[in-house]
Amino acid sequence: MGNSIVALAAFTSAPFAEYEKYGAQKRSADDEINAINLQAQEQQLAYEQKSISNLDLVKKTLDTQEAMMTTRGVSMNSSSFNAIQRNTLNIGNKTNENLDIEKSFMDLNIENEKRNVKDKLQADLFGDISDLSSQIMKVGESMPMSG
């Protein structure tokens, strides 16, 4: 009788302990996802700063080229002046495209990190349910059969 009471107590308390453990794991996963979201916001800010810096650099370069060509007496309509400015714009555009590609990789990395956190939580939960099932089976096997 004493063993069956202990077994019954273990049987009834095990699900509550597992539920509490799952709650702690869920809170931990939520905290990790919040940290990843913060990291994503920081990366977005860095991307925007780099883009603005690139645009500013292109504008300054174009302005400098215009001033240099004007002091040399070159017309702004000349083909050489336009070619130089087109080249500067192409370089700025290529830099922007590279920044966009870099951002795409960062976004994919963030999504993968979030997915990994969720997958780990599900795997932990599945393992915990499996352990709980094993415990229930052991308790059931240890209970005396009335015949």
C-alpha cells in the first residue's frame, strides 16, 4: 500500500513538474527570440547607416568632381564629364547592391537563429513528453494489480 501511494503521488506530480519545466523552457526561448529581434534591429540600423553613408559619399564625390571640372573650364554637358559622373554613380550603385546582399544574408541568418530556437524548444518538449511517458509506464508497472 505504501509503495502504491508513493507511486500515485509520483504519477500525479510528474505532469505538473513537466509543465513547469516546459514553462521555463518556453520563457527562455522567448527571451532568446527577443534578443535575436533586438540583434535584427541593430543590424537594420547599421545597414541604414551604411546606405546613408554611401549616398553621402557619392554626393560629395559628385560635388567635388563638378567643382574640379568647372574650375578647369569643362562644360557640364561634356561627354567626359558625364562619363566620370556616371562611373561614380555606378560605383555608388554597386556598393548599395552589395549592402543589400549583405542585409539579405543577415536577414536569413536572423530567421535561421529564430527557427533554431523554436526547433530546440520543440525537441526539448518532445523529449520531455517521452520521459514523462516512460515515468508513467514505470509507475503503472510498479502498482500492484488487484485480481
